[in-house]
Amino acid sequence: MARGRDWFLGLLLIAALAVFVFFFASLFFGISEDNFDLRTGQRVGVVEVEGVILDSKHAVDELARFEEDGSIAAVILRINSPGGGVAASQEIYEAAKRVRQRGKFVIASMGSVAASGGYYVACAADTIMANPGTTTGSIGVISEMINMTELLNKIGVRFDVIKSGKYKDSGSPFRPMTEEDRKYFQSYVDDAYQQFVGVVADARHMEKAEVLKHADGRVFTGQQARELGLVDVLGTYQDAVALAAAVTGIEGRPRVVTSHKRKVTIWDLLFGDLEEQVIRLQTLPVLRYQWVL
């Protein structure tokens, strides 16, 4: 009986020692939570940019994680997005540029759609790869505002506004837009548009005049974008993985680390794209790099 107990305690001691050794090794050698490879710079990280770009936090956090992870030799931006908020798209773009500045190869792999803000994000990559049938381009800016004055007049509702300056209620749905308002918002949109054009010209090593020929909101197939110089090469996601491995000298099939998935909530299941529709209906004139069907 005593011998059996001693054997059991010995087994527990060995197990505890193994856990301690593993913990010690993870502290000093950086064993990743994705798998137990040491930090040898032999893995490819994948950051997915999917759907309308409403918030940049998840993508930026994942890019920062791969930027600091010594086991990641290259990062693939897998883009399936029609674009979205201007600032959110810019934040993901800047985060991807920081990964490049750390000397890591970044490739944008376009899925079904990588338009407007999705294309903006892709411009941060060393190489842009699209499928021949990818929908991309849509270089431009849009801001939509609702005018409810006719409806309110029919039901007899009037809004009285007290404001501190003549532009404070510009874009309000409760009064018609004046020519002065329109000029004001046009300059607002034009500034964001010039930022977009400047990024494309710099990323694609093109003159602004050349970019402007294609920057009128039109979308292109991946094949057309390749002919116009907006895309570097045609290929699939697997081609992007293979290219990342070849450029960084990874031999054999590279180990791919995907970004942490955001947990799907009951809200997501019940309301789906409701958040996107709320943005469409909101009264604030929010700038969007977004392809609108």
C-alpha cells in the first residue's frame, strides 16, 4: 500500500516538474500559444480583414502581435472587404507598415472583394496578390447624409436649432443642405480623397496623375488591376503562402499562424450586419473608403 502511494506521489512530482520546465522554457525561449515551435523565424502569420471595416482594433492588435513575435518571418493580410471607415482603414494600413519596418515581409492576399478601404489596407504590403476575378479598386471617398425635411413637413414636425456657428448643424437631416454646406463637405471629402490617392501613388510607385486616371470610384477585376499596375501578381491564398515562404527562405511547407478569432456573440447571430446599416442611417457625416453597391 505504501509502495503504491510512493509511486503515485513520484508520478505527481514528475508531472509537476514537467510543467515547471515547460513554463520555464516558454519564458526564455518564447514558445508560442499557437504551437510549441521555438522562435526560429520560420512561420507565416495571417491577419484577416473581413467585412465592412468598422473598427481597426482587432486587426491592429494582431499585426502588433506578429510584429513582436520572433517566430514570424512574414505576414499575410487576407482581405475580403469592400472597405469602410477612413480612419479605421488608415490604422490597419499603418500597423501593417510597422510590420514591414521591422524587416518582415508583408503580402496582401485579396479574396472575393478588396475594394476602397480594403485596397487602401493592401497598399501597406510589399506585394499585392489578387485572384483574376477579385473585385478591387474603388479608389474614392463617400459621405452620405439623410434629408428628412419633406417627411417632417408632411407630419407637421419642426426642429428649432440653436447653434454656436453657421456650420455646427451642417449635414443635419432636419434642414435642407445649402450650397455653402455642400462646398464645405466637398472640401472635407476631397481632403480624404487626396490622402487615398497619395497612399496609392506612393505604394505603387506611380505618379499621382496616373493614379487619378483610375481613382474615380470604379472597381476592377484582379486581372484588370494587374494590367493597370494596382496589383503585383495574380494568385490564390495558397500562392500567397508559398510566396511568403519563398521570399523569407522557409524550406518546405511553412507553418501558418492565424490571428485570434473574435468570439461570435448572440448579437452577431441575431442581427448580423445591423451595425453596418446603422452607419448608413446615422446623421453624422462619416467619411468612408467603401465600395457601395
